[in-house]
Amino acid sequence: MLADDGETVTAFTPGPPFASAGSVGMPVVCADAEVRRAHTDIDWTKATALIMGPESSGLTDEETKSASQVVSIPMHGAVESLNVSVAAGILLFEAARQRANR
């Protein structure tokens, strides 16, 4: 798990679902293709922990329910899913875009 406080990126060791990020008061965001809230609809300008699951199985229901916010990356056409590195890049680019425009 990676967390960004606006100046540094911090890696946390996964433990009980996102306890590390929650213990420092950081919101936890994860992506799920089934939700309707787009990744552009949340505030990425604050310190945020981004949780990415494995490509093969994604996050567990428990992990998704433990997140502060769950977002999706809108996809069009016959695309079913994205490679985890591509998805992370899209989400992190949105965070950078919002921070540059604040």
C-alpha cells in the first residue's frame, strides 16, 4: 500500500485491513469496476492511501468495505478490466492533475 502526503510517498505493510493508513488518519481509496463513483469525483489533493489489489482476484470484499472511498475508472467498449499498473497510473495521474490545479 502506498500513501502520499503531498510531498512524500510512504509504503505501508498490509496488516488488518488498512490499519496503517487509518492509524494516521489518512483516507483509504480503492478501485472497483462495479461502483459508479468515478475516480475524478473525489478529492485527491489531500493525503490519501491508494489500495490496489492483485490483477488475478482484485481486492477482497472485506478490503473494499474497509476503504473510506471506492471509485471506478470509466471504461468504454469491450474493455473488461485494466492491468493493475495501468489502473494505478490513471489514478495517480488524476491525483497529480488535481494537485497541480489547486
